[in-house]
Amino acid sequence: MPLLQIDQLAKSYRAPDGTRHEVLDVPHFALEAGRHVALRGTSGSGKTTLLHCIAGILAPDRGRVVIDGIDMAALPEARRDRTRAALLGYVFQTFNLLQGFTVLENVLLGMAFGPGADTARATALLETLGLGGKLRHFPRQLSTGQQQRVALARALAHRPRLVLADEPTASLDPAAARAAIDLLHAACRAEGAALLMVSHSPELLAGFDETLDLTALNRAAAPAVSAAP
């Protein structure tokens, strides 16, 4: 069985005028353990909504999202939260670091929602990512690239089976973005984690050997086809 399997996944939102706007219509998608895939999609194509449904941050209208044998879509919210903390790492576009906590505390806090905080593990991971001298720094004292590495450490600290990355280097210049993607690959491989990234950036997508167009998966994002005259 694949690590991640999606079947007949749908998600829509209600517009201000009361009509429903369909964002996701994904008949099937599967991701095997250890596989690294990038999904290419423009703004509004459902990239973030898809990751949020996979992670259980959003509940889909219908369909199945099975991770390591557990159907996230069938779980109540509290169990989705616990399952996400145990199985998933998430690298947000804006990093979502807590400014009142140090680098080490940000990583430990992320671990606390899963198996539990492990200072030795968090410290070793931050050192591997070149942040051993920044453990007591606050996010505002770091460069954007360093903040990105803290976010990566937090996502990997509890040894997730699957890492989701939403435009994870959008705030970086092209050279720094490519270095960050290389680091993301290396860190996930070292931890044995599968990786699913969504992006519209050619520079980021070039860092993946396997890329898929989101419109090939998401029928709601497919461009309209004009009728023949």
C-alpha cells in the first residue's frame, strides 16, 4: 500500500453570493514511502488546499486521504490533529515560527505535539542544518534562509513519514532557494521521509527529478476547453 493514497477527493467553498466554488476534484493520487514529488500549479489551482486536506487541517467535502493506513478524512478533528503530529511534517510558505521563542524552543514546541520534546534530537538536527550556533537566537535575529532551516528542522524533528512543503522558499532569492531545496531533499532522505512539495516556481521545480502538473490530478483546476465552432 502507498504511504499516501487519495481517492475521489473534493473540496469547495461558498462564495459571498452563496454559490459553491469547487477547488479540488482529485480522482486519485498515490505517493510511495521515500518518494519525492513536486506538484506544479499556478495561483488559485488548489495547491495549498490540497496540502491542507492531506494534513487534515481542512476536512474535505468527500473522498479518502489515507496516510500509512489511516484515513485522515474519516477522523474527527481532534484525532486528525494527533495523527498529523505523529505522521506529518509541514513546511509552511511563511515558516510560521513563533517570534517569542528561541530557535531550539520552536523546534521543541513542534515536537511536543507528537511523541514528545527531545532536546538532544532537536539540537542534533539543528546542528546538521548549520544552526548549532543559533540555538538561543530568536527568529528575528536570523536571516530568511536561516529561518527556513529552522522551519525545516521543526518539520523533521519528530521523524515524520511524510513531509509536505508549500512554496517553502518563496521568500528566498533563486540561489538560496535552490540550496534550500537541496537541503530539503537531503534532510528528508536522511530521515527516510517522503516529500510532497507544491509550487509555481520553475527554479524550485527544477530541483525535483519528478514533477507533476496539478491540472493533471485536479479536475477542478483544469483549464476550460472551448466548444468547437
